[in-house]
Amino acid sequence: MSNSLLSLLNIERPILQSPMVGVSTPRLAAAVSNAGGLGSIGIGASSVGQARDMLRETAALTDKPFNVNLFCHRPAEHDPVRESQWLGVLAPFFSEFDAAAPTALREIYTSFVEDSDMLQMLLEEKPRVVSFHFGLPPQPAIDALKEAGIILLCSVTCLAEAQMAERAGVHALVAQGYEAGGHRGVFDPREDSEMGTFALVRLLSGACELPIIAAGGIMDGAGINAVMQLGASAAQLGTAFILCPESAANSAYREALKGPRAHQTRVTSVISGRPARGMVNRNFTSLEASATVLPDYPLTYDANKALNAAANARGNTDFAVQWAGQGAPLAREMPAAALVNWLVAQMKCCVV
């Protein structure tokens, strides 16, 4: 099983584990990498110190390559009117749990596009693979990472984004279909083509020169074979790894993924201010029904995290963020290395 992307990434199997901030852990990433795939950690929600610790912890658990994922969203623009309106919408939901809504919203995640300290940390630690989500950082950052010998991946959801990433000089494209769980990688959330994985992979394979990693709705060996038949060099799976014991998913998340709600996933922007797919709960029903013009990402996310914390304090998980893709009902509970081995065995017996 050899192709140019596997050689580029120095991995044995065409299986990448999605970064999944809040779910992925150094243990999960290392287990996938040690099994021959490419494990990932997401540092988009971390401080520079926290990110460095995660890199070093992962590196202590594996001598194989792993991917470090960054958020490259447009920094939020505060709009007091929009923010006040949204907090007013949320106030009755906070009241259900005898809590008060925040009086102001914070930009809880620093975008890599303006985080020179994070760039410096990466240049010092030199992970073998770095990936970008929500867009691209400034060209000098891309050039510096490449000069340090780091392989660069970028999530794209349409041809225009793929061409931008190609011109910027990344090494491979993560073609994220609309089926994928978690946040859409769209550069501009106002211009989402909502293209599915199969169509996107086929389009990019004919129009781009870079290797393609398919992502979205892929849960087994047959799915990996299918996207490779369409032109992908590998597949990135996220939801498939949530039930692994090495993931950080809590018990409520795991139980939901094993139950009927796994059959009900939708995309919404009301949780964070950017479109993302998860299992339907009151974030999707009650909040969407009340939605007005949302604050920018991640300001909206700050409000949702506060609401979930208020609900959690009362033993309620109705507003928990439980990202999952359309393939969620196919999730299996097994250690990460066993899952990678099972996927490879399936690829050998389930020829498309």
C-alpha cells in the first residue's frame, strides 16, 4: 500500500485521525501513529504553553509523525449590538438553570493568522506535520514552516479554496465534505458550497496537482477504498475515533453516539458562530428557533460554553457540544490501534 502521500508523510497506512479539539488527546494521536496511520492533536483552543506541552507529550508516546492542527479563522470583530442581542436571546435559557447570562463575550481562541508566538513555538518544536483549518495563515508563516521542513496540510471545502491552498504552497489538501462532523473548514462561512465528500474529492482530483485526503462520513474500510477510487490518496476519520478509550469524549457524549441520536446530525452556526455538524439537541432546536444575527466566531462559542456550563452544573446535558458526522451510527468502540488494524483489514476484503 504505497503512494506519494504516504511517502511524504512517512506513514504506512492511508488513515489519518482528525484533530478534533476537545476529543483528541496525545494518547489517541500516538496510538494512531504507532499503528501506522497519522494521529493528530488540535491546538487551536490552546495557549502556546498548553500547545507545547501537548506536542511534547505526544512526542514522548511515539517516534512516528503526527499532525498538529491550527485554527486560521478571521479574527473576531466585536459588535456590541449583535452581542447584546444574542445574550438577550440566551438569557431565558440561562434562567432555566438559575444562572445569569454573561454580560460580555470574549474571543476565547486566538487565530493562528495573528499568533506569532505560536508560530515561534512550532519552529522550535518542529512537528513533522502541521495542518490548517478555517483558512490559511499569512504567507510568511507558511514559508517559515516549510523552510523548517514541516509538511503542511490544509482543509478545503471547494475548488476555490483548494486553489488558494495550492498557490500558497501547502503539500496536500484535506477535502472536507459536508458529511463531516465538527466545524466546517470553510474559509468564509458566508460562502459554503456544502459539497459532499465524493463530489469534492472527484472535483479536486481532476483540477489540482496536490495529493488529496478525503474527510467526511468515512467510517470503515469500504469508505476508504471508495474515496481512493475517486482520486484520494488517503482518508481522514474523526467520528470513527470518538469511542476509542484514548479519546477525551465524556460519558454523555459516548452514550449519545451509541444511541438513536447518532442517526440525527445537523449543521448549525448557533453554537459557535461558524457552521459545524453535531448530534441534535437543544443547541439545534431551541437555539436555532431563537436565532438572530450571530456574533462572530468564537464570540458566539463563548456564550454557548457558558450556557453548557450552567446546564452541566444542574446535571443537564441538553446544551452539550457533541460533534459527529453523518456516519455516526457506524462508530465502533475499540482501542485506536485495533481500529486502525480493523480498517486496514476491511480495506483488503471490501474492494469497491
